[in-house]
Amino acid sequence: MTAPDVVVARLTEALGERVDTSDAARHAARADKSGHSSAGPALAVVNARSAADVQETLRIATATGTPVVTRGAGTGLAGAANTGPGEIALCVRAMDRILEIRPDDLLAVVEPGILNADLNDALAREGLWWAPDPASRSISTVGGNIATGAGGLLCAKYGVVRDAVLGLQVVLADGRLLSLGHRSVKGVTGYDLTSLMIGSEGTLGVVVQATLKLRRLVAGDVCTLTAVFADVRAAAAGSAAVTASGIQPAVMELMDAASLSAVHDLLGLDSPLAGAAQLTIQTDGPAAVPEAEAISRILRERGAAVVVSGDPAEGERLLDVRRAMHPAMERLGTTLIEDVSVPRSALPAMFEEIARIERAYGIVIPTVAHAGDGNLHPNFVFDGPDVPDAIWAAAAELFHAALRLGGTLTGEHGIGVLKRRWLGEELGDDQWELQRRIKQVFDPAGILNPGKVFTP
């Protein structure tokens, strides 16, 4: 590996003011929204403005043996974009242009740094939208969504990021530029390297352009309902009943008592009933009203107090309660925000496992869930910057419970550094080794996001 000052000199010579070596920038690159930070500041931050900047950075990194960590808005929740000592932080946030919108083909071509909300504001003027909707849509980038394989509030009906990407331009570790995928609806030529890149967390290449699959804005009404249950087990059973009925709401979010109370406190709302859990459900399209009525009947039969609104503004206000979950947790202390998924029918059983772990460890685990697809976000709150051993032990039990129920370690946040020690348990030895070999094919020198996803 070349001396750090030589690496910085080469970057500066090639990229000029796009290289930031200030203490503030190097320290900011240490962390994302997970609460986890690297051991020290980055070597330098490269603020790329073009694919050519990314290529030049990676050519220098390969020539000098210098690790590179790609970053966008830094809103990830698994530590995957955290940059440490001796590593280049390659930030693509400034690459935020919409290069093309094709309403006739229902596609858009964008750079990775554009924010979800900004993209959809532009698409709405054309009567279009991009369906992935993380709760952090106002601050998360499309490139970050692709890197983590993000999901969000609408994925139960409209799919996740993997369902909404047609093609990618990716720069490999040695600086080569690949064009993957296609602009056509169908395309099965060769291996699906586009899907391989989605969710790869910066370990295989750097996304510099994305061709996105769009939808036309949904015509018809929007109905939003809230259903308050006596406890979270009843709420989870209610959501499972909605799924079993065959009705497919656009949004079905569950908040347990602890998370609901924290959000109400943050937003200055009246305190919810003690122990109460809430489902927030939204239906859309021509059948929105009868679907909302049918869902209301299902949930009232299971003891819920249900309120239905046909006002879109009121609906967004109700969803804002769910979107405020992460800021509410940040007020309580340092938070380990977790992400497991189980089959939708197993959602009540998973909440029972969470309650069991709470009792065993004497802690409260505020939990929200994308109940429409079985994706839960348990939150472990503690004091200080480092996760205590007891919290990790409780989290490990939670991961094992999800796997026992037929689920997975992560539905949308990714592995990063926070879950890499458990990856082998889900994959098994053979698949774990095969995935390591795939990584070596794309990045033989091991400079792309080293230490992330796979244990060092």
C-alpha cells in the first residue's frame, strides 16, 4: 500500500478541489444513521461530480492499494458507508441529475445522488412516480436505496427497489465502466448482474447511473385508516388477517406501544392508551373506498378501534407519525435500529419472541413493522456510543428467532458491519464461500468497502 500522503497527492492532482481533506469532512464520513462509527477519520473525501471522477478515484485506489468506501447521503442503518483510517470516502451525493424521463417507456435515467423525494417531485409533473418509498425518502438517495436493496412503506403492494430498476452503470474497482441491464421491460441476456449489484452495499462496484422502472400516478381515491388495538399481539394478528383476506393495501404499518408513545411525545400529540398498538393502513386506486371499508370490518371484528379518512392531507399527516419513528428514537438515547423479516403469517409469533427477549433481558425494544410484508424494525436503546454486550446478546436472540420462523436477518437495511457476524448462519457454509468468491471476481484486490458484509 502506498503512503497516505502520496495517495492524497495523487487524488488532488487528478481531481483538484473535489478532494476534501478537512478534519470536518473526514470525521463526518466515519458514521451513518446506524449510530456506529469507524475507528477514526477517513484518509480523504472525494466529492465526485461525474462518472469520470469515480473512475479516476478507483484507478488511483487500485494502483496504490487504497480501500474505497462509497457514500451518498449517509442515511444507512447498518454502518455500510462508514469510512475509516486509511480509506477514501467516495461521495456521490453531488451526482444528482435526472438525465432522462421517458413517459412513453415508463423509465427515467438518473444519477445516484438524487433524493427519492426530489425525484418523485419531478416525476409527478409528468404524471409518473418511482415506487420505492423508504420512511427516509426526503433524505435518502436513489443510489443508497440501490446499494442496500431498500424497501419502505409501499413495498407490500408496489415492490422493493429490486423490482424498480431496469439497468445500471457501474464502475468496477479498477476503473472500468460497465453498462448492466436494459431499457426494455424484458431482458434475460446472460446472468442478471443488475440484480447482483442491487443490495451489494458497495462491495462489488460503484453505481454511477440508474435506469429506473416507473409507474403512472395511481388514479382514484386514497383512504387512510388507523386501527388501535389493546396490545401489539392483537395488532399483528389483525394485519395478518388483512393479508389473509386477499386485500392488498398500499401501506400497512404497525407501531407497538413503546414506539407509538415515543412518537406522540416527539410530535406533541396526546398520549396513546397504555399498552396500545396501532396499525396505519392506506388504500389507493379505484377500489380504495370499498377496500378501506372491508379492512375496517376485519379489524373491528378483532377488537380494534378504527378511524377512516378519505382526506389525502390527513392521510399524509397520519403517515408522518410513522415516518417520525427514527427521530423519536434518537431522543431516547443511542439506538441500534434493527431490521428482520419473517413470513407475514409469522408476524404475531415474532412479536411474541420480542416480548420474550424483553422479559429475559429486562429491556424495552420499541418496534415498528412494515406489516404488509413482514419486515420488522426493533430498536435497542442504550446510553453511550458503544453497543453494550447485553444488547448484542439480546439482538442475537432476536436474529435467531427470525431465522427460526423462516425469516431473514435483514429485509432492507443490509448487513454492513452490524450483522456480518451472523451472515454465515443464514447463508450456510457453501453459499457464504460462493458469495466471497463472487466478491473476489469483481474486486480481486479487496479495496471496495473492505470489512463490510463479510467478516474480515
